[in-house]
Amino acid sequence: MTAGEASGRGPRERMVFSAAQLLRRGGVGATGMRDVVEHARAPRGSLQHYFPGGKEQLVNEAVQWAGRYAARRVARFVAALPEPTPSGLFAAMVHQWTDELATAGETSGCPVAAAVVDRAGACESTRKATATAFATWTGPVAEALADMGVPPARAEALATLMISAVEGALLIARAEGDVRALTTVVRELGPLLDGAVVRD
Amino acid sequence: MTAGEASGRGPRERMVFSAAQLLRRGGVGATGMRDVVEHARAPRGSLQHYFPGGKEQLVNEAVQWAGRYAARRVARFVAALPEPTPSGLFAAMVHQWTDELATAGETSGCPVAAAVVDRAGACESTRKATATAFATWTGPVAEALADMGVPPARAEALATLMISAVEGALLIARAEGDVRALTTVVRELGPLLDGAVVRD
DNA sequence: GGCCGTCTATGACGGCTGTCATAGTAGCGG
DNA sequence: CCGCTACTATGACAGCCGTCATAGACGGCC
């Protein structure tokens, strides 16, 4: 979700991308439509053209985009891992955020989490969008675990645990302005994850 | 954080309580000052009297209150546990939310998480308030683990892991409208927690 | 009674928000 | 050149927000 991710694309995709970006730092309330347009360097008039459903639609698409993005990341991690282990995958997933906090000194959060916090109770369509986003994120993780030798039944559960831990630790890390919680979670959860692998 | 928690108290404490309550469901943006006053059945004029620092102060106090509340809960769990084990404590912590979702069919989230998502990047004082809230929550948990036989060095780390897992699973549960993530996390993390106990 | 500190009441203000109405331009097939 | 579709431009609107100014009520204490 770094910069340059959406250059060359059409204005529509740039707006979705920018919305996700802005959601990460201030939540739904602090993310104005005008801000999105400006951040995406898109024409303002295009808003009502591409997103007749208004802010709700834009937020929903941003959330779904984030889900697909996370899934893509996982796939890339798995492909790049020298010798794939569950703890290695988990470390790679977390590393993305520790890096960001280390370089920028301040983290943005997860756009899906922001949508849940701000809209889950008020807007059913957005709630569903966040649910599918988590699902499209959990899927590849569970699949990767299964490929590493984790029994399929447990792979799904462990994937949920991994994502829960990441999201929670990210909250704490943002609060503390420090990567401590993220690194702690990686260290403590690693052995458990690797222990679920069944040698064959 | 159930109803009746703040009856009989002065209007000031009622407003802090109500703020925390409202933060849980819609985040900071959706929580208006007028809403807080109405929810607390407090006089509107008292706002600028008790909270001259405005919304920022009110949110900060609500967050700190939530931290103390969570710590109190943990202490009560520990006292009530028949035979104290780390997994038992963790299950009790999570049970509070599964209960709420089961009865109400819809969960509110954690006010501290809401404050982080909506204000961590914009308001330094609120960010610090969330950090101390997490700290006052983690403290009793780590202490309880140490009392159960977990080496103090690991107790702190495991407490962070537990709270991370709860917060993350709560996000997923709200998104899915289902307790699945919460129960999964309890089941998968339990053995790891109990395994950290050093018999003497 | 007069004063004062604590608390409450109420209306107004400026600013920002999402949304919409209306009009305009660009490009293309005919 | 016409007409059509896709896209953009811009200003206005109603509504809500947090904040503040001002003034009133209550109660104790000299």
C-alpha cells in the first residue's frame, strides 16, 4: 500500500486507492470526499459519476480493495520465502508494518479495521464488505499454512488467530508509537504456528 | 460496561461513561457531544464546565476510564477463577464479548481501539491516553500470569499477545457478526498460554 | 441581605460535510 | 455537422458539528 501503487491507473481506481489510504490514518469520519478527490488528484465531478452510491460505496470499495491487496501480499510472501514455515510467513506479514513505523515514525492502521470501528454498527453493506475483506485475506493464509503441512482443519483457525494478532498488535503499536507489540506477537506466536506442522 | 454502571454517580462521571459507551459503537466521529449529554441525561451546560478541554478531553477521559475498567475486570476474573490457569483467564476475558454478541446480536467494540483508529494520528494527547489505557490493562494480566507461575519476563509478553488477540478477534467478530473469531482465538491460544507455566 | 463559587440554560456562530442540480466539454460514430 | 455518451466543472444547499458568549439558578457563608 505504498505510494506509486496507483499511478497510471484511471481516476476511478485512484480514488478507491486514495480512500483506502486516508481511511488508514483517520478513520471514516476524518476522511472527507473532497480529501479523497484531492489525494487522488482526480476531478471532483467524477465522484458522483463513478460512485453514485456516495461515500458508502466508496468506503466499501476501498475496504474490498484492501482485502484483495492483503491477499496479494500474502501470496507474494509465500512465493518469496526461502524455506516456507508458518512463523516465517507470519513474520513477513508483520514486518510490513514494523517497517512502516520504523521509517515514518508513525503508523497508519488497517483500513478494514477503520471501517469496522466506524461503520460496522451503522451501515450493513459496509459491515459485509469488511467481512468479505477479512475472508479474502484469511483464505490465502490458511491455504499457505495447509501447503506447509498444517492440517486443513487447523489451518483456517490458525489463520484467523494470525490476523487477529496482527490487527490487535497494530492497534497497540499505534497507541504506543512503538513496534514493541508487533515484534512481541511475532516472537510469542511463532513456535505455536510452527508446532502445528505435521511432518510427512 | 453494562447498563446501570453509572447510576447515582455525578453527571461528570456519567458523561465520561456515556462517552465510552458511544465510542464503542460508532467511533469518535459518530459520537457527538450532544449525543453524549443526552445519553448521560446530563445538562448540556455542564459540558463546558466539566470539560473545558472540549471533546479531546472527554474522549481522553473516556479512554482512560475504559482502561481502568478493563483492569478491574481482570482482577475480578482472577479472584473468581476456581483454579487459576492462563487459558482460563483468557477465556474469561473473551467471554465477556461473546456473551454480549450472543445476547444483543450485535457487538460494540472497544473504546480504546476506536480512539486509536480515529485519533491516534491526529491528536497526540489522545494517542498517549490510549497507550496508558493499554498499559493499565496489560499490567494486571501480566501480574496474574506471573502469579500462576509464568516467568515474569514472559508474562508481560504473553499479556500483550492476549490483548492483541482479543482486540483483533473482536474486530473480525464485529465484521462477521459472529463469535467465531473470538472462540477460535481462545481455543488456539489456550494451550500456548498454559504451556508457559513453570511448575514448582 | 449581599456576595461568591459552582453549576446549568440557551442560543448563536463559523466551519465543514455529503449530496445534488445544473451546465459544460471531449470524443466518436454516423 | 449532428447527436450521443462519457466524463468533468462548479456552485449551492441543508444539516450537523464543536465551541463559545451570555445569562440565569442554586446554595452556602460571612
